[in-house]
Amino acid sequence: MADLHVIVLPGGGYHRHAPHEGEPVAEWLRGLGHDASVFAYPVLTRHPEPLAAVRAEVRRVRAAGARRVALLGFSAGGHAAGMAAYAPGAAPEERVDAVVLGYAVVSMLLPTHKGSRVNLLGEKATWDARRATSLDQLVTGDAPPSFVWHTAEDSVVPVQHSYLLGMALAGTDVPHELHVLPGATHGVGLAEGTPAAAWTQACAAWLGRLA
């Protein structure tokens, strides 16, 4: 078994799972020499159901023999990955060793991405509930190493989300990389054939440097 198992969480606004952000990404990770699987976390359900499910999947992968476990999520899947990585209350066997977030929904306090927020928290979510599910509000000094990337002109989940998370990671001295790449399209996945594809090389190198 490879030393690192990466669980891939596709995006889809918490109402579906985008296929191109699932198995093709897991296949790419396997090509780098890592174990990888795609997890269909619950959608069209309310917090904390997705968080509990992702943490249960981390437990399962560890119980199956993985020594190190990372999460890689896109968009709403990035939010689910970040919640599992940063939110309090994780048991030791649920903690992850690293997290990769691609154009993730970070803040539930911002007006964007409303679809993810409504599906996860409901139309009338309180300010406290929105704050409690905003990744940048949850980062502490013991958060796992984080690789964050976004396209510069994303109009669906604006790059401001990743800037907020980057500031939180920097403010707590969490090891991280933050990459903002050319492009305006949301949901690019591996981004093959576009300048944003540079994230895969940077991420591969970052994963290789993890102790």
C-alpha cells in the first residue's frame, strides 16, 4: 500500500457530485504513487451530516491500513474537506495529515456561493451558524498542512474565498501553499489544456514533500 491515501471529494454545490472532479482526479493521484479513492459524501442534507460522513470515511480508510490520510476537495467538496480538516471535535483517528482545496467554498458569511450555503444550512441560517461553518473562522495552529488553489476570475466562487483561508492559515502559522492561477471558469477539475493546470504540478510536488 502507498504511504499516503488521498480521499477525493468532488464539488457540486452540496446537491450533486461532479464526475470530472472525482475518478479522473483519483486516477491522477494514483499515477503519482498515492492510494486514492472518491467519496460520495451526503448532499441535499443539512450540516453536520456531510462532516460526520467525511470523518467516518477517514476512520474507515485508516482502519483499512492507511498510515497517512489526506483530503482533496473541489468547490463544495472543498468546503466538506476543509470542515473535516479544521472544525473542532475530531477524534484522533479522524484527523487528517493534509488537505488540498481547489476553488473551495470557504466562507458562509460571504454572499457567494449561496447555493452551497442554502443546501447545507437552509434559507434562514443564523449568522452564528454561518460563522461556525466558515473555514477561515475554524483554522487553528494545529490544522493540517494545506494546499489551496483558485482561478483568479472565478465568478461562481470568487477567489476572495481562498484569500480569506490563506490569511487564516498564515495568521496561525499553519504550513501551506496558496496558488492563484489564470482563468475565469469555475469547476475546472484537473484543468487540462489550460494555464490553471499548473496546479497539478505544484500539488504533486507539495504532496511529495510531506513528511
